[in-house]
Amino acid sequence: MPDIKRRALLAGLAAMPAAACTELAETGPARNVFDAAEDWHRTAHRALANRQALAPEYAPEERSPDIRGNGTRVIDTPEYKNAKAEGFSNWRLSVGGLVDTPLSLTMADMHSLPQRTQITRHDCVEGWSAIAQWRGPLLSDLLDMAMVREEANFIIFRCADILYGRDYYESVDMVDAYHPQTIIAHELNGAPLPEKNGAPLRMRIERQLGYKHAKYLTAIEAVASFDDIYGGKGGFWEDVGDYQWYAGI
Ligand SMILES: Nc1nc2c(c(=O)[nH]1)N[C@H]1C(S)=C(S)[C@@H](COP(=O)(O)O)O[C@H]1N2
Ligand SMILES: [Mo]
């Protein structure tokens, strides 16, 4: 869905109290306007409800034997190697951009927040899927703690790895950012994330394709637009021109 339409839809839902619709409907000449508005309202509501729907969750025995690492699997920089050798005790996740209270969170902070555990299916555009259990705090809790400003339209995820000479990064809109299954995972199948799967922190955005799930997460940034970030298309693969920004499934 184009962003302009999505925003109109959100604004429309907030701006149209049901009582006002009913009053309008009772007066003759406004009837057609009401019908059109109601149609639009219903369509808009359905579209938004569809985006907020949960991704399927699975039973423990349905998990795949392994979830292969894709894209970056190893980070060869001294910084990352040291961080790993220290058990990521000095890793920081920053939350900044259009927020009132920028945060710098430790792994201990990430563990002390309320946690969500979910068994979901990862779908990579390259044609493979894997079911695994992920655990970590909700992105929405971090955004609420940081007090994201109203001007923010997107959340950018910055990563520690460089793939084909470019920083990996991704972004989502506020519907996915606040989705109840959007978590920052620090555990895979009950153990700390392995390096190949994004240690120590990676995104899980369950209604989106694999490439949106940024691994090796270092920073979360609220922005009004991603025009000025890297190639301006909102993500590593989007900039390269291979994949679309909206990767909804
Ligand atoms: N930082 C970073 N995040 C990334 C990638 C990457 O190369 N670097 N690859 C993406 C792609 S294409 C997929 S399918 C998933 C793979 O996750 P996995 O390695 O845990 O299987 O991570 C995504 N997130
Ligand atoms: Mo992927």
C-alpha cells in the first residue's frame, strides 16, 4: 500500500466518530456522501485490521532442526570479535532520532524488560523457510520508553555488519513497529542468539519477509522520512534495487 494512502487511512479512522456518521446519514442530501464515506471507512478499516493481524504461531515440535544463517553469518571486525569475547556485556542498543528520551540499553536491560516468546516461520525471498522460537522485549515497549514523537513515521534499524561493502540497515512503518509480534530477539530456541543469526540482538517482524529482520542490531532510530538515509529507499536490499520496501506476508 502506498504510504500516503496508509496515512490517510489512519487519519481517517481517528477523524470519523461513529455517532457523526449516523447523524449525517439521517439527513437526505448527505446520504450519498455518507455511503461513500462508509464504504471507504470500511475498506480502510479492513486494510488496517489486516496489517495488524497476527502471524501464525507454531508448536515446539514443529520447529525446524536449524535456522540457517543468511546474508552476514560472521562479523570479522575486531570490535565485534571483542564484543563477542566479552559475552556482549558491553553491547549497547541505542534508541534515538525523533524521541523525547534517547536510550542506551545494555543486554541486562533487554533481559529485564517484559519478554515475549513466539514460535514463528521465517520466510526468505531466496526460497527457504524455517520455524523457530524467538524471545525478547517488544519494540513497542522500547518506543514507548523513549517517547517517540508524533512526527515519526518510520523506525530505522542499524546493524553492526557490512555486506558487499555497505552497512546493512532496514526500516518499517509504525504499523509494523507497534505490531504485537515485533520483538527484539536475544534468544533463538531457548539459547542466546548464535552469531550466524544476529547475536546479540536481532529484529523479528513477523508479518514481513526475512530481509526486514535486521540482525546484529546496534541502533533504533525514529525518523519522519528515510530519504536521506543511505540510498533513500529504506533498506539495504531496497537500495540495491533487488527488493521492495514493503515486504508484507
Ligand atoms: N544485519 C543483517 N541483517 C540481516 C541480513 C544481513 O545480511 N545482515 N540478512 C537478512 C536476510 S536476507 C534474511 S533471510 C535474514 C536471515 O536470518 P538468519 O540469518 O537468522 O537466517 O536476516 C536478514 N537480516
Ligand atoms: Mo532473505
